[in-house]
Amino acid sequence: MEENPAIRRLSDWSETRLRGLADEYDTPLYVTDLDRVRENYARILDAFPDAEVLYAVKANAGRDVLSAVADAGAGAECASAGEVERAVAAGFDPEDVHYTAVNPPAEDLDYVVDLAEEEPALTITAGAADTVDRLAERGFDGRFCLRVHPGVGAGHHEDVATGADAKFGVPGDRAAAVVEQAQDYGMDVVGVHAHVGSGVSNDDLESHRRVVEYLAEVVSTLPVDLEFVDVGGGFGVPYHESEEPLDLDAVADNVRSALAGVDAQLVVEPGRYFVADAGVLLTEVNTVKADPAGETLIAGVDAGMTTLIRPALYDAYHPIANVAADAADRSVEPTSVVGPVCESADVLGENRDLPLVERGDLLAVGNAGAYGIEMANQYNSRPRPAAVALEAGDASLARRRETVADITDTEVWQA
Ligand SMILES: Cc1ncc(COP(=O)(O)O)c(C=O)c1O
Ligand SMILES: N[C@@H](CCCC[NH3+])C(=O)O
């Protein structure tokens, strides 16, 4: 049987291959291994053989990733009309697409309601009575799923502990009323949904279980037989070398026991788990200096918070390696890796033990496949990086490097 390890560490990538890709495509460069994406999907199916699995497109909406995931047979969970459009264009069948509306702009509702008229198997999830009204105003009478606010959150950072954030979903004691409201408008109420948060670890199993139990209690109050119960995504992956992989079987056991009395199809919608360890960010050292305040070296690189915002936004840890050809022969020095953006928060990794950095060295930043290129931005007029996809060992350009013209092309001005 094919080896299917629960985690791919940064050290598992071929350094020779990474250097070759940087030479060919330049840096900063995202590399995504689509075979690893498929393996990750297979591991989700192993743990949840009885579930419908939707890929949370927000983790990485690249056409290469979406096509690979659609071909592998997963559905798609989309957070915006743009994600729906990209998912369908990449090959997802609309009947496998759920659009999760969060305070949706009018254009999003216009788009998805029009699409649902053409493709009635599309599912729209909403977590506010106002959204139900706004869907009805547009004539929507299709497949509707209610998002519930469980009041319990978990995740790698408090800002992604979605289940505790009242912005998302309807409290359980209002759920029946909103379901009736949707039914009164003629909508077909097919499911309920809750999401605990993003980056669930083995320490969060209890919170995850409580959210699913809450959902089961809500289901028992609803005046409708449901087709499915969507328990969200959020399955975490180890970022730090010392972290253990999430026990996905334990998560699945908890979900099954919490939903034991519920007669409906289980749906899960992970994003990070599909893509995080399938991605690496390559960046080149352009500046080396001593930090006058301490003992560390500072390695200035060509990627920063505009390329990978997670360290600046959540204080997130990403492993970093110096993959220079002769790195193994060098002394190891405490090093902070910082980007080119004019912000003190522009740090990719602080005080890391790295082989002595030299100008021109290639560094690899691990676990960059989820919420990496997807959250890249153009602050400081810095064009977003290129992305390369690996498949069966072959590399191909998945997204070209932006230019300053890509940034200014949308500007309107009179001379
Ligand atoms: C509603 C919903 N579903 C799925 C996800 C996917 O989360 P993750 O990438 O952590 O699996 C998110 C993000 O937290 C979400 O908000
Ligand atoms: N963007 C977050 C995940 C949040 C997902 C949105 N619900 C991260 O990088 O970890």
C-alpha cells in the first residue's frame, strides 16, 4: 500500500529540486505539490469514509489546486461569489458546491442566486435572518443550509476561533425560527452547519466535540428532516517541528458519537488540511547584518508579510530552512528572517537556528500551502509572487509573477 504519512516536514522536500525551481522561476516563489494535496484528501477520506468532503477554497483558490481537488472527487465550500466562480470554472460540479454567506455583499447574492436558478443543486448556507430575507428578495427558493453560532471556538489563534465569534451564525435558540422563515419563503432547508475555528489541534478535541454536540441538539429542535449536517472544517496541521499531527481518527470518532442520534449525511469542509504541507515558499537572502540589540543575525529576504502574512497577522510559526547547497558545512547561528516591507511586523521567523546565512542563499519556508498566496497582497506596491505546481515530479507555472503594471492597471486618472 502507498505510504501515507500524516505529515510532510520541510526537511522532506528535496533541496536540490527547490534550488532548481528557484533558478528556473526566480523568487519569491510558491511551490505546491499537487500529489501531496491528493494524499491529504485521501487521509481525510480514510478518517471520514462516510462523509461528503468539501474543500474550503479560501485556503488556496489557485486553479491548479482547485482542478486537482475537483478531479479527485471532493466538493467545494466557497466563502464568496468569486470563490464559487473559480470553483465552478475549475471543474467542481455546482451540486457539490456550498456557498457560505457571511454578511454577503449584494453582488455576491446576485451572482449565487442567478447561478442557483441555472444550477438548482447548488447549496447556499447563511447565518442571519437578514441574509434569508435578502435571498428571498432575489427570488431564491433553492437548497438552503442554516449556519449556527455554537458559542464555542477553537483554533491556532483567538482571531480564528470562529465558533466563539457572534459574527458567524444564528444562536441555537433562534435556529427553528430562521428555518421556518426560510421555509415560508419556499426555500428547501436541507442542512445545518457550524464551524469551530481554524487550526484545531489535539488540545482542541473537546471543544470540537462540543460544537458538534451543540449542532446535534439544534437539529432536534428543527421542524424539518435534514439531508445533511455540516460540522465545518478547521483540522489543524503541525507547523512547529515539535508538534504532533492531529489525531484525525479521534476527531472523526467524536463527530460520529456526537451525531449518533442524527439521521443525516455528514459533511466536513477542511481547507488547511488539504494544502498546508503541500506548499513551500522560496525566498532569497539579499541582506545579512547583525542585530545590534542582541546576538542574532538578521537575514533580509525578498519575501515578506505581503507574500506570507500569517506570521505578522497571527504570530504564526512556519519552519524555515537554509537550502544553500553547502549549508550543511556552515556553523549554525540564531537568525531572524525579515522581509522587504516597511513595517516592523514584517518578520517571517524570529531567532531561528539556521546555517550561517549569506547573501544569495535560498531559504525555504514550510507549510506555506494554506492561507499563503491566498492572503498575499500588494502593500508597498509589491507585486504578488509566482506559483509553480508540481505533479508527478514535473513543474509548471501555475500563476505568473505580478508586475507593477498589474497593480496600476486598475487605476483611473485624468492627465
Ligand atoms: C465556514 C468555514 N469552513 C471551513 C473553513 C476552513 O478552515 P480550515 O482551513 O481551518 O480547515 C473555514 C475557515 O476557518 C470556515 O470559516
Ligand atoms: N487565515 C487563517 C485561517 C482562517 C480561516 C478563515 N475562517 C490562517 O491563516 O490560519
